[in-house]
Amino acid sequence: MMLPVFDGTPHAFGSLLIFCPITPPLGMSRPRPFNPMSFDDVSSDLAPRPTVHPLAHDPVLPAAGPSSKLRPRRRWFHGFVEIVAAIGALATEPLRGADRPNILWITSEDNSPYLGSYGDPQAQTPHLDALASQGLRYRYAFANAPVCSTARSTLITGMYATSLGVHNHRSRVRIPAEFKLYPEHLRAAGYYATNNAKTDYNIAGNPQPWNASSNQAHYRNRGPGQPFFAVFNLGSSHESQVAPKSGKTTFRIAPEKIVLPPYHPDTPEIRRDWANYYDQMTIMDGEAGALLAELEQAGLADDTIVFYCGDHGGALPRGKRNIHDSGTRVPLIIRLPPKWAHFAPVKPGGWVEDPVSFVDFPVTFFSLIGAPIPEHYEGKAFLGEKKAAPRDHVFLYRGRMDERYDTVRAVRDREARYVRNYSPHRPWGQQYSYPFEVQPSMRSWYAEFTAGRTNEIQSAYWKPKPAEEFYLLAGDPHELRNLVADPQHAAKRTALQRKLRADIIATRDTGFIPEGMFPRLAGDKTIYDYAQSSAYPIERIVDLADRATSRDAGQLPALRTALDDPHPVIRYWGALGCLILQEKSAPAKDRLVALLRDDYADVRIVAAEALGYHGESNAALATLAEIVKSPQAHEALAALNTLEYMWRAGHAPITRVQSMVRDLKLVEPADRMQRYLLSVK
Ligand SMILES: [Ca+2]
């Protein structure tokens, strides 16, 4: 099923990139300045062409990479065999001084495994494919969150972002002062730790854990004999680069030959964005190749473990920001030099089948260099002396994306994904201002939808979500067939459902707390401290949230009881359940009216939106008009979100909404909601 998608001179293109004089900070030819504010997905089929998407193919490794500068696979393999034969006793000894590896970590922005070595026939990625032939390829590697700051907050803390309350993109949340970030532990172990250059942590206080973090940060600046840990972030595959630069009309793959995923309508804009994105992936691959060549030329390759991964999936619409594979599954390649080949679970070029996720990375670094693993780190080391028993699944989460609220949790194992939508009343795709601004494909998809030219699959992205999703990935790589109600798979679905609940409870997930309540509930401590305390009844809350989002009117008695609960988070979920039931929550109307005077703004906000369905829009809007002026930014933002959906539901005229928001002095990202609402005709 390989497709004849290469129309030009791809090898010459790739080779030229190798010899481009790339110097730090790896100056890239960009259509516009890189904007780290980001988000993202793609789609359709061509009649005469097979509709199998790239990621459904079996990967084929290059027999010989085009980069002769890279160490030949044979040498690595022989080294591996020799070392394995000799290593036995050494493998159990603690690592010492010069025995410690350097670590070079190359991360690229917003890309799913669009690599030849991951089986994508539309990809042209010779350098990373060569690296894959020398290293380990992880088939089931996941960013725990499908967006930059949340994924990176997980990495830098070694904890699930939802445990710490740093899951909302973007935010600044305090974490316990004693929780050191992983570069601080590397430095304590004697490493020179650098970051070139994106940080994007949702942590208050502007933490500075690195020896150097800038576009000049480089391992070459380390002390004599000092081991290093160096991150290089490649932005060429970022969603801001999806659109072809002005004037670009030719692409390695002609847009009309691109195979689209079935969830995207077939439009010229979407085809152009895909064609351009594959070109950007090839540029990114060249930059990764330059970093690898630089390591080789410095004589450091034999002493350095190389990691390569995407920072989350994407970058086209329904990729980034999306909990499915298209947003969370990433390529992960790890090359272990012969000195550390004994840590490899498979031979070079092989696949590793154990699921891993970002929370596991920091503890794996510690395990590889022989540093102690702090107790509060939540990952499992998957390489090195402290390698843990493999995971059978990963835990995934999505919270607020810039100016739009949503709460989604999922678990994924090798075969299946179970998703719980805790905001099923909101669509998967909202009016995110950033991707709508930078991606013609996003605008094009939405325009096709609003014009009624999308099929059922393509329309689903813009509609409210089911409460639960369950997919078997074999034969359904795009996760389009929701099998949640299929009795044939009930046992598997139930098993994953239980794992998700267990993960939420074990981590005391803070994402069930409305963001606007964080400061008040945390008080002078942190929201993590609050959530870890008995004041946070996580089991009651998740059970209620499951009822509230079920769309089952039979849950109304439990929801009404919750409206009278002394705990604000319980009242919030009770009111949210009434909102999701729409007119069916009429018996709770009087109590919802009373909640317009609740002590917590987030409770008032959901009660107000629910009352739109009960003929009480005037009272609801009067309440919201006060909250949008709140100095507490996240309360105001939640109210602005609600105003949009009251307008969409026909419960608030847009002119009235606009009069409520026109003169507000708002800051990022609430000002995006304001601009959007004022732009509605
Ligand atoms: Ca990113």
C-alpha cells in the first residue's frame, strides 16, 4: 500500500539540508517569527487512491541512511554484540565518574510520528531514520498532554501536570518549594544542563533550573571533563509553520497527491498545509541531522546517549490539542552508544513495545546516569539501572487550551484508548484564536462544516462530544469508530475505564477543580497540597463528575443533592450536570436560581448557563455581567466561555453579549475571547 507520493527530487532536497551551514541557534527559514503561543489537526480521501493513512503503514528502515556522516549501523550493532558479551558483571555495578553518559535530547515541535522510520510513506526524514536504524524506536510513546506547556510542565517536574495543577495551557501555578525540577537534580549530580531554548512551564515564579537556557545554550560551554545534558528544541515543525510561506507554490509532494486523513475535508487549503508540513518535517529532520553531525564531529558520540522525540502530536487540526493518538502519540528514538548498550531492551533498529510517556522521562534520565530518583516523581524509569516494571498503559489529559475550557482524561494501552469527556457539552474543536489565525486548514475545515459540506466524520469535530469514547486502534488508527456501546468489547472497555478512574484517584487529579477556585482553595499553600489533603474528596468528585457528564436524566436526584453540598467543587459538578441535561434538569431550576448567589463564581457561572435552558437568561446574564469584570482572571475567562455558548444555544443575543464585553480591560488569554465575541456578526 505504499503510495507514489514523492513527486520531485526529495533526496537531493534532503541532502542539501545536510550541508547547509547551520549554526546555533540553528537559524531556520521560517514563514514568520516563531511564536511559542501554540495549538492544532488534518483529512479526506481521493477516489483513485488508497485511503490508508501514512501512520497505518508498517515502517521500513533505510538500508543505508543518506547521511554518511553518521556512524554506520553495522558498527553500532557489532559494538552492541561485543558489549553485551562482556558486560554482564559491569551492568550491576553503580555508575561512576567518567562512566556516566552525556545526554543529547533533540525535541521537535508539534509532530506525530511523521517519519519514514515510523512507516509514513509521505515522509522524507533521512537523518532521523538513520538514527532509528542505530537506536531504539518506541512504538507507544506519548506526551501526557497534547499541547506544549502542559506536556513540558509534565517533563520538567517529573509529575503529571494534573497532580500539580499545572495542566491548563497556559498558566502560572505554584508548586511545593521542595519539589525540584529535573535539571536541578542533574546539576546536583554534576551535570552541565542546558536548554536551547523553549521552556513554557506552567509554574509560578519563573523557575531557572538550567545552567543555561537560551538560544546560545550548548554543551560546548561545560566545564572540563563535565558530563552534559543538553536539550535542543526544533521549531520548524511547529503549527505556526504549517501554512506555506507567502509565494511558496511548489512542494516535495504535490498537494493533490497528499493522502488526507478521513476526518479532514478535501480542500485546497488543507492539501497545501499538509504538503507544506511534510516539507517542514524534512527541514526539521535536517536540523536534527546537523545536531547529530555536530556531536560526531566533537568526538562525543561514543559518550552520549541521544534522545529524539516530538513534544506532542500535531500539528494540523485535530492533532495538537487532541487527546487521541493524533495529538498525544509521538516518535521516540533513543540511541545508546556501545558503552551503554547493555541497557537496550532490543537490538539497534528494533522496536520497543512497552508504553512510555513523558512523566517517565526524567526518572529514566536519573536511572541512566545513576542519580537518585526523588520519591515524589511519578514516572517509571524505562531504561538504566533503576528500570521499573513496564507500564501497561499511559495516562493522558487535556485541560484549558489558551482561552477555551475543556476537561478530558484518557488511558491508552497497546491496543485501545478509553476517553472520558468531562466537558461533553463542548465540541472537540473550539474557536481557538491561535490556530485559526495561523492555519488556513483550520479555517477551511470550519468553513466547510458551516457550509454543510462535511460528512459525518468530518463534522463530528465541531459538535458536542460523547461522554465516553473507546477505540481499538488496530484497523482504526484515526479513532473514528467509537465502540463504547459495543457489547463485544465491554470487558476491555470496562478494564480501561477502571484504570482511568484509578489513575485519577491515585494522583488526586486537580483538574476536577475549576481553575478559578485554585487561589482560594490553595490559600497560602499550593493547589497540590490542597488536593493531597482530606479537604479534597477526589473519589466523591470523580463519581459525581461521571454522573454529571453521563447525559442520563436518571442521575438528576444525585445532581440535585450535590447542589446543596457544602463543598464548592461538589456544587460545581452538580450544576454542570444540570447544564449538560439541558431542559431535563427543570426540576432543579429553583435551586439553580439560588446558586446564582453562590459564594464561588465558578458555581454561579455553570448555574447561569444551565438556567438558559429554563427561561432564566436575564438573571443568568446579570450574574455573568458581574463575573466578567472579576479581577480573578480565570473566573472572568470561564464566564466569557459561557457567554459564547449561551449565544450559540440561543439564550443570549450576540448584541447583548457584545455590550457586556466591549469595554472590559482584559489580559491574555481572556482578551482573545473578547475579540472573538466582538467579531461575531
Ligand atoms: Ca509544541
